[in-house]
Amino acid sequence: MEHDDTREGLRCLVTGATGYIGGRLVPELLSAGHRVRCLARSPDRLRDHPWADRAEVVAGDVTDAASVARALAGVDVAYYLVHTMSSGKDFEETDRRAARIFAEQARIAGVRRIVHLSGLTPAGVPEHELSPHLRSRAEVARILLDSGVPTTVLRAAVVIGSGSASFEMLRYLTERLPVMITPSWVHTRIQPVAVRDVLRALVDSARMPSDVNRAFDLGGPEVLTYRQMMLRYAAVAGLPRRIILPVPVLTPGLSSHWVGLVTPVPASIARPLTESLRHEGVCHEHDIARHLSGPPGRPIGFDEAVRLALQRVREARVTTRWSSASVPGAPSDPLPTDPDWAGGSLYSDHRELRVDASPEALWRVIEGIGGENGWYSFPLAWAVRGGLDRLVGGVGLRRGRRDAARLRVGDSLDFWRVEAIEPGRLLRLRAEMRLPGLAWLEMSAVTEEDGRTRYRQRALFHPHGLLGHAYWWSVSPFHAIVFGGMARNIARAAAGSAVRAPRHTPVH
């Protein structure tokens, strides 16, 4: 990235590109003629995105000053789109430290503008009365605005778009509960905004005049209560009118567990979302309109935003989801590659079967696993394991899939995440459920020398301490049922699909 050549657009750094907004912003910036560099802790998680070959990806972390400095070198506009969605006691300090590092390194690198997406905080409410997450977002915005680099902070409340955590929460609460007893925050006034309008504002912020250094409220054309949003969602989705009975007894903690019980959004992420609904999220100015490109006019309305989001869901065109970002507290260590790994015990359950189908037919079954297709064995055991995980604050089994047929590195898949994929040959999943150790599941389609197809499956577990060893030996008696049944049913599904049709009917 040479600093004196602007003919090809601005040079932009995007942090948080593995997340929901960042993953959608990159192609928008590229379409606008900008050059894009992404800072990611795990660059491999971006390799399968459609835009991956048009953007530069560098490894690093916003809490590491050296890697931030390298990423910012030669950059005109830096997008700061990271936030700790965690309930851990240290998340505010982590956010504060990361923002200070980014602000300082951007100033040293001579960055022309920082653009940050934040939360819409209510006017007149003392900062100490805000939820911890809104308070932290306000502090991060203040640090960036005080950096000495011209900064644009866009403050949005509820973002409506396919795959956003806010939309998924609204969608599942409305669809699954025709009659619901709800927390009192369903009467809170909110100004939701369509994800398309958020992306438009982010892209246009890159070219703001150098004397602009401020926060802008960002919202749609309507102010609604959460109750009205649920009723309007039901109408757009063609559902019968919902009966909503608010009660004042559900605390933020209980609310988050209620949301976690009904929706795929785990309590650890639902809590900051529900806490933010205690206060109004209404815009108090619309000055951002002066800086937006294109014809003047109102932003996308709520009903249209819901319609567009549902259309993408139904057409399986959800490009990023809230679960694209790493789940707080989830393991991130890659699978050890040394068979005689010196890191300690590595338990393994290995299954192999010959399959009366082509490798392509077998691969279709492997890549289609999870979500609505299930896991091909003992569904009650998987459901119970998912339920137990949610009880202890994990993600559970209901995150589903981003795409019904295709996977890419970094995709969430129920309580797994795709760690590696070699199309047509290998799928490796890393467990993100709460475990006393690290776990992986590998599935392979192999062509033997005689041309026959073989299915290989490995479940691996690296225990942490005595509890980890006890866990493995306590569940190992069930492996023949769970993993053995999985291998047999996957082989049967592949053979059946080869006879009947290209797409399989899963065996549960």
C-alpha cells in the first residue's frame, strides 16, 4: 500500500472482518473502489469469503501494539469494528486497552480517519447508570474521538439484517412464541436501522471532511417499541397476531436466559442486547444525512428491512451471521498436527467404513451435516448435550448453519466451528461447547486404490486436568452409539443419495 497513490481509492483497514458487520463491509468498500486490508487473529477464517482474493489479510490482534502498527502502515482510513461481547469481569478493561492501542498507533501511522460503529446511548442518562456494555462502548468511542485522528463514530441501536444477533433474537422470539410473557423492556422505544443503511454510512464516512470529529446517531425512519417490532415482524412474516404479556419481574440476567432458551443467541450475547433495551435507543439528531452519498431520501423502513432480511434467509443468501465472530470463552487452539503431540494426552475415537457411493456423493452429506440436517445419530443425545451446554452459558446446539449446503472456514455449525475444510475431501470442526478440554471432529471422503470410496471419522479430545480425563472416560461408553451410529448413517445417506438423487435425505 503506497501512500501517495489515491487513484484506486482510499486504503482502508478493517478490524473485525470475521464478524457480522466487518464481513459485509469489506465487499462494500471494494465495490466503492477502495483497497482493503483486514486485521484478523485467524487469517484462515477469511480465506473462503468471495472477496478474499481482492483484499489483503494480515495476522494480528488489536491488543498487540506491534501487530496493529504493522496493519496501519500506509492506511488512509481505519475501521474499528471490534467489541468484547462477553460478561467476563475484565471485558471493559480489555476494550479500553485495545481502543487506546489502536488510537495511538493510528495517530503515529498518520491515518487520515478512524471510523467506529458504536451503540446508541440514551440522552440524559448518567454513564454510570448505563449497562456495562453500553458504558464500555461509550468509553471506546470517547478514546477514539480523543486520539488526535479525525474520527467518525456511528451510534446505532437495533440493527435489522439477515444474520444479525438483534434480528435473530426478534425473529425467533416472534416465530416460536405465539403467546409470550415478556420483560418490561418490550415497551422501550427503539429506532431500528437496516443493515444496508449502516453499511452505506460506514462506507461514506471514509470520505468525510478532515475537520469532522464527532459521533452521529444512526437510525431508521421509525421509532417503535420492541412489542411493536414483534407485532410488525409477525405481520411481514405472515404469522398470526402475537399475544404479548409484559411483566416487570424479569431482571436482565433472567431476560438473557429467557432469550437464550427460546432463540439460538446464547445468554452471554443475549445479556448485552437485553441490557441495552432498558433505556431508549432513539436518535436525537440526523446530521449523518449531510454526509451520505446518493439521492436524498429516508432510510429503509422497518417492514422493508425485515422483508429483505427474511428474503435472504429463505434464499440461503446470508453472507455473515452474529455467530461469525468467535464466541467469548470458546476454545480457539488449532488441532495439534504432531501425532506424538508433546502437549499432553490426546484421546481419539476413530471410525472407518467403505461407502457404496462416489466421493462426491459422500462429500455432499459431510458438508451438509448439522443444522436442519442433523448429526446422523441419536438425536436425543445431541439435544441433551446442547441443552446442558446452554444451561452453563454455552452456545448450545441451535446456532444452525449460515448456508444449508456449503461451509467455509470460520462458519459456526451448531456448537462447532469449521476449523478446516478441503472441498471434496476433509471437514474439521472445533467444539465451542463448554468442555474441560479441547475437542475436534474430523470427517473425510477418501478414494482408495481400487476406486472404492471410504469414509473416515475422528473425534479427538485434549483434556484439561483431572476433570478433562474424567469427562472423556465417562462419555466413552456412549461413543459406539453416537460416533459409530454417525459413521454408519452418513455412509447410508451417501449410498442412498447416489441411488435416489443428488441431495440426500438425512437419517436422524
